[in-house]
Amino acid sequence: GVLMTVEVYVKPEIELSEYKELKASKKKVEATEEEINDRINALVERNARLVSVEDRAAQDGDITVIDFEGFVDGVAFDGGKGENYELTIGSGQFIPGFEEQIVGKNAGEDFDVVVTFPEEYHADDLAGKEATFKCHLHEIKAKELPVIDDEFAKDVSEFETLEALKADIRAKALEQAEKQLQSAFENAAVEKAAENTTVDMPKALVESELDTQMERFAYQLQMSGYSMEQYAQMMGGDVSTMRNAFRPAAEKQAKVDVTLAK
């Protein structure tokens, strides 16, 4: 026969205190000129075009098209080679010191970039080593931004004037701010009610909420190009340390959930 041990949790006993007369603060909705201009500038950036630059050297913010090959002690290493690679100077995409050495170089030029890999570099055989990259600069490209006027408004929207476009952006910003404020207000009200709830919270409920929060955070990290383990190391701990750091928030959310369910 087979002996199975099954662990289940039972629904907790929940005791609500008064929750109908609680007060939570709610701010006034506004959309500042700075916010409107930020949104206009984002439209400008999205509608910028790249133009090839031939009358000057590369500078910060340019997109450079380069060939490169890296050598340590005169020997090429794996992953250190690229052709027709588009690198934006100042993006921090390459190791510290690399992009700055392209500044001042002209299209068609061959040059060496000498850098030292960081001590904590992910490839152990390169960490802390000095490397020389032999580079060729094919092309320099720069962003050409459109002028912000009525013609720009016509090009990027259904509006005929810049003022009409700004009015629409303001209305949408106010609507979005109102939704965010309403959501924050509702969360504040529910949290206040949950503070007064008496419940012996099953561990499994907290662990389940903890799993959800950790998965959500891992996804956000993945979007930024990091794993949970890498982030934990940068913070000076490990994944279990991070899990413990998330625990108070998970306990709070679990309590909110059972309060709402009741």
C-alpha cells in the first residue's frame, strides 16, 4: 500500500471590527505643465529620425556603428567580437570606459579601446582583466528632432494645432491621474479596515502570497536583464534573504485579502 500525508489549511476564523465609517485621505487631481511637456517630449523622441553624420567626430548621445574584437594578453576571447554593431554612446551598454573612448573618433577610423573588466564581471576568466578592443568605426548617426509646432501636431495626431494636442494630452493625463488616485484611495481604505481585523493567519496563505510577490518581482527584474539571484547578490544577500524581506508585505496583503473576502 501507499502511505500519504496530506497537509491542508482550514479557513481561518476572521473577526471584523467596524469598517463602514473609516476615513481615508484622497488628494486633488492635477496635471502640471511639466507633465504635459514631458509627454510632448516623449512624442518628439518617438518621431525623431536618425541621420548619418560625416562632418564631425562622434560625441555623447550618438549612435555609432562599429566592428570590434577583444583581446586579453594578445589572445582573442569568446563573446568579444561584433560586426556592424549599433552602440549608443553614453548608454552604458558596454563595460565602463569603452563608450567614452569612441568620443572624438571619425567615421572610417581604426582605433584601440583599452578597458579593465569589473572585478564582479559575470565571466570569471575576464573579471578584473585588462582588455584591448580593436575597433573600426563605420558610421556615426545622430537623432534629428522635429520642431514642436502645429505641423508636428498634425503629423503625430488627429489634431490640427499644437494647442488642441496639448488639451487632449492634459485631459488624458487627468483621467489617468484620477484612476490612480481612486485606486490608491480604495487601497488605503481597505488597508485601514484590514488593520482592525483579528485573524490567526494560516502560514500557507502567507507563503502563497509571498510566492506571488516574488514571481512578480522576478518578472520585473527579467525585463531589466537581471535574474533574482544576480539582484540578491548585488544587494549583498541571497534569494532566501529577499524572500524574508518581502514577508511583511505578503502578510499585510494576505490580511487584506481575507478581510475583503469576509
